Amino acid sequence: MRKYTRMGVVAGVFTTALACTVPAALAVPPEYPAVDGATDNWVNQATPTVEYKNGIKDTDPARVKEALEQCKSQSVSCKAATVGTPEKVTKWFDAGSDGTQAKVLENCPTGAGTTDLKQTVGGMHAFAWGWNVGGSVDIPLAKGVGIGINGQYNETNTETKTESVEMTVKPGYRGTLKLGHDMERTVSDITVQGGKFGGAKISGVRTEALLKENSQRVKSDIKACG
């Protein structure tokens, strides 16, 4: 059974930290603006509106949902148009082996005899994404309506990444392994032909979907202890 969920919901996390090397033979992936996956709320900050042909306008997410769900009916026709240029970002998450708390590689002592701490750290991060109309109202992608990325993301999707790297933490520091997921953010307007009041326009629907060419993203977050 397909399950629908709010976008940007994190399903798990994973391991620890610091300077990692990438084989020279690997192609350098494109760089996108970095987003903190743990705190990002771009999708849910959407404030979509629905305006019917008779002039009635509503910003209540539940009413927007009601209007959009008409697109499941064979008696109406719906079409989405992208507003502006979609934005590509990389959402970064702490990596933790238990899915709830990130492991931290600590080397806080700085006294005599302290040395760099080197360790190969591996772990996984599972990231689930879907979409909604904001206001914490979750809805399935209406049948026949393409929202961003050619309408491919009409249900909950999950990607799990597993990485292992050698990290080096200097005395007085701690490191945390970060895993990144490349996403494309799209704002769309949806035109509904037929249905309630003869039709409507839904504006400002935000969606976020994993890029097909999602790159291997691993980095370390190094901070001083204390």
C-alpha cells in the first residue's frame, strides 16, 4: 500500500566524523546550496491559495486540499505549471547508527601526549520525502497532475545511504559524519477545469524531490570541544 507523508520528514540518521578523502578517480559532483536537513521546513512553510471561478478565495490548507483532491475525479481536468526556476539544494543530516542520535568521534583532551584520533567510521542515513500543501495537511498527489520533476513523486519515497570513511580528529576537537541528499525544490500553480464552482486555480504549492542524479555526499562537521 502506498503511504503519503509530509515532505522533508527524516526517517533515520547515522555516524561520526572528520576529514575524509575522496578518490581522485571519482568525478566531482556539482555544488548546491547546503541546507540543514534537521531544521529545514521549506515545504511546510508554503502558504498556497485556492481561487474558484466564481471569485471565492481561500487560504485554509484544508480547503486547498479539498480543491486539489478533485483532480482524482475523471470529470475534471488538472494541469500544473512551474512558477519561476526550481532550486537545487543538498540537505545534510548527522549520521547515527541507531537512527535517533548521531555518534560523535571525540578527541577533547589537549594535554601532553595527546595525538590525533584516527578511525574508520561507517553508518547509514534513511531519508523519506513526499509532499503537501503546507499547514501540515498531508495529501496524495492528485491523479494526472504533474507536480515538479514530471510528477514522479506522488507517494512516500525513501533513500538509504551507507558510507564508510577514515576520519582524523585533532586534540581539542570532535567530529560528526554528515550525509547529504540532493533535492530539487519547485513551486507550482495548478489549474482545475470543472468540478466545484466550475473550476479553480491553486497557487503556491511547494514540492521537494530527490534528484535522479543524486550524488554521493559525505562530509565532516568539526567543532572545538567545550
